[in-house]
Amino acid sequence: MNFDPECVGSVRSAAEKLGFSNMEIVSGAGHDACQMSHVVPTGMIFIPCKDGISHNEIESAEPEHISAGANVLLHAMLQSAG
């Protein structure tokens, strides 16, 4: 699945502008975003989870990682809005 290059670029640019490290990854999970990408331009933002565990009741993320992800989303949306 390839997401919208402009969305991916906005996320990358926002992360860099905010001083956060970033990388493109391939996720094997079936995300809702995969279905949404057929209707609207779509990208995804992942944050680190404790022990790499996600989509599980013991999933846990540090507040600063959650905040960083939210700030990347905010700045990517503002950039996309022009």
C-alpha cells in the first residue's frame, strides 16, 4: 500500500521542522487508513510504543511521544491547508 506522496511529504516535513527523527516504514497491519486511501489522500504517523507492542491491551506510549505525534499531525495539516 502506498499512501499519498503529498501527505507523506507533509508528515515528513512537519517532523523535520519540529526536530523529530522520522523514517518511512512498511506496516503489515491492516489499518483503517488503507481503506480511507481509496477515498481521500491519506498518510500515517506512528509513535514508539513500549517494547514495540501495539494493537494490544498492554500497548503503552510515553506522553512525550503522544504529544510529538499530535504536533506532527497538527503541523502536517496546517502545511497541507496552505
